[in-house]
Amino acid sequence: MSFPEADRKPVAIMKSVRQLIRDRNPDIVHAWLPPSMSIPAMWAAWLEGRPCILSYRNRMWFRDMRRVVEYFSAIITCAGVVSNNSVSQNAIQYRRLFLRKIGAVIGNALDLPDAARNSAVRSNNNGRLRLLFVGRITGQKNLLCLISALRDLADDPRWTLTICGQGEGSEIVKSLISSAGMDGRIKLVGYQPDIAATMCDADLLISPSLYEGAPNAVMEAVYLGLPVLLSNIPAHQALFPNADSSCFFNPADPAELGAILTDILARPLRLRDIKVMQEDMNFLRPDEMAMAYKIFYARVLGGGPSASAH
């Protein structure tokens, strides 16, 4: 069921979810969408007398009033909280909510065949550097940092950047690229259904995010053998606890990122230095994630043991 009027008609959404609960008769309701959906879903479950779970899908803090409403709604209506990332990076109130309710950490799954492992083939590409960004084009993903860093490298013809994704910031990003005169160097290609193939044609994935939950694109790149350059944030550090510091940069300092890219252009073999080893990556297979959720749901319903997976 889709709710195109999500941000404008929360009461209508709640009524629709209540009707859906009556029609489907679920044992448990799991609200893991944005507040415009999670808030009416939680109250619908509560009004229908069904156990409800709230998901932490990102770093959680009170960045707007909707999050405040979502938080207090969860206190009243939810039986459990499940997070796809380390709870320690959240605001203290969210950490307390996790402990107060039935809580579990269940990471995202990586659904790539074993045959794809290390399938990305790297070369000097005649000294060129094919950069890649994958993700929603929003303020969270901090594309402005990357574009600002590349603006200082605009006179160097050896690099290109492909941006895969969509979002409310697309027009702003396009405007910045045009104003910097980099239209021919930076391509916005939208959503790509076969992102593995796109990654295999790149030399370096850059993730400049200001915060993350479980960054799937980064995990996929590492699995494929694509070097990654990551913002120094808790989610990236938690995903690769043994990675060398050369893999990370300050997301608030485009100059630092620009200096790293300049060094890579001068020394292409530098890519080997920032390649995160797959053995350092924490992820689940789809069947493992499904089992972790099954155990957690049983625990919330009162019929199973505790479950936390990372």
C-alpha cells in the first residue's frame, strides 16, 4: 500500500493503516519508514491492540519536530526497537528508549552472489580516475563537500565523477556543477538498477555522508573489491573497525578530501593503500538477517530468546 500524501494527511494514513491491520490481521506491526509514516503506523497499531516495533534506520536525534513526535509516540505505543546500526551513535534519549523497550541490533544484509566477490578490475586507466557516488541526493549525503573538493581540481582533466541516485537535492547539485563549469566532468545518471556493474567500471567510491545507519553502497563496493574513501563518522568506523585511517576524511573539510584526491591522481597506486579489506567488514546474508528478525519478533511476542546481530 502506498501513501503519496504522507506528509500532509497523517490522520488519513493512520485510518488506512488501521484498516490494513484489520484486513491482514498481523501478529506484529513494524514501523521503519520516515516519521510521516512511522508515527501514524505506531498509533494505528496501538489503537488496534497490536504489538509495534520502531526501527532506527539512521543516526537518531531530534533534528526536527517530527522526530520529537515520533520519539514520544514510540514511548507510548511501541513494545520494541530494532536498529540497523550501532545505538551508541544516537542521542541519549534514543539510547534510553532502546534499553527501555525490547531492543536488538540487526544489521542490513548484503545480497550479492559469491561469484561477484572481487569482480571489480582496477587499472591505471591511462592515469584517469573514475570517481563514483551512490546514494540519495540529500543533505545527509553531503555531496556539496565532494563537489567543493572537485572544484579545486577542475583544471585537472584526468578525473570524472558519476553520481548515481535521486533526491530532493538534485536540482541544487546540478546548479552547483554548472556554476563550477564541471558539467562535462560530473554526470548525474539517476537510479541504476545494476549498481554492481556500475561499481565495476569505477576506480574509487566516495561516501562523504554526515551520518549514516548501515551504508549498503559502501558494503557493496568493498565486497566487489572497489576502493572506498569514507567520511570519518561513527557508522563508517563501526562498519570497518580495522580499516587504516587513510580510508577516512573529515566530511566538514572539502580541502582535505581534495588533497587526498590530488595525491591519488599523482600516485595511482595509492588506491591500494585505501582499499578496505573485506575481512574487516561486518554484514549479514539475507537468510541470516531474516532469521535474526524472526527471533526478535518472537521475543517481542513473548515466545523467543534475545537476539542481536551486527
